[in-house]
Amino acid sequence: MQPPFDHARGVIKTVVGYTGGSAADATYDKVSAHQTQHREAIQVTYDPSQISYDQLLDIFWHNIDPTQANGQFADIGLSYQAAIYYSDDDEKAAAEASKQRLAASGRFKKPIVTEILPAKPFYAAEEYHQKYYLKNPQAFEAYHVGSGRVSFLEKTWGRSAANASPSQ
């Protein structure tokens, strides 16, 4: 999820990490072993004069399978389940409205199951996870394609969405 946000004009910073769980901290080992109830997530810092929250939501929707309840593509389990975490009532309303628009679009035959949840503490992932796609481009691309994400995005949106936002 990091490349599409990193390439969006107006995004200042992205940090991959973990949120949504009840444990007092989160590490990759604990999260991937399902010990914390956290999900892998991305924290996006942006300039609202250059990109809106609605545009960020569009990037999110264009880079997941919103009908997959048990994870994302080849990654299965709670820690991989897609969710939007909102910080206030305005973000919640915008996220719910965007989810309704997507459901009404007729693009998906199955229901949109992505959850919209209140924000919880965010824990940055270990440094080797940050900008993984830049540090390990061959491994990233092999997984990106092999997981089924690229083919799903091309089939669903009619173009390669691998590193693109809907506005590009």
C-alpha cells in the first residue's frame, strides 16, 4: 500500500506499521503470529491543500480488494484484513460515504466488507519494513504480482494500479 500513497501529489510522508489491536505494543513477529489483534496499516501525512481526504480514500479503494473479508490477496488472517481507521466524525462520515459510493457503483458483484473503525494507537513497523518496495524492489515486485494483486487491480480498474493513484 505504500507506493500508491508515496506517489500521490500532496502526500508528505507514509509510515507502515500496526494498529487496531489491544496489546500495548506491536512488532512484526507478534502481529504476524496473531498475538496482538493488530492489523498491518499505513499512516499517511498529507497536505490538504494539495490532496483531499476523499482522494486518499480513492487511492485506498483502488489498491485493495474490498470484497475480501479474510485478508488481502494471498495474505490471509486478521493482521491482513483491510480497514479504514478514522480520527474524527468527519473522517468517519467521508469513509462511510466513499464505501457506499463504491458499493453502489456496480463494479463489484460481492458486498464491500472493508471495515471502518475508530483509530487506535499506531506503532511504526521496524525499519526494514519502511519503504520495502524501494529497499527490495525485486522481492517486492515478485510478491506484488504473485499475490494476485496486480491482476486483480488490472481486471477491476482496467489499468495497472500497482503504483498509481486514481488521479494519475
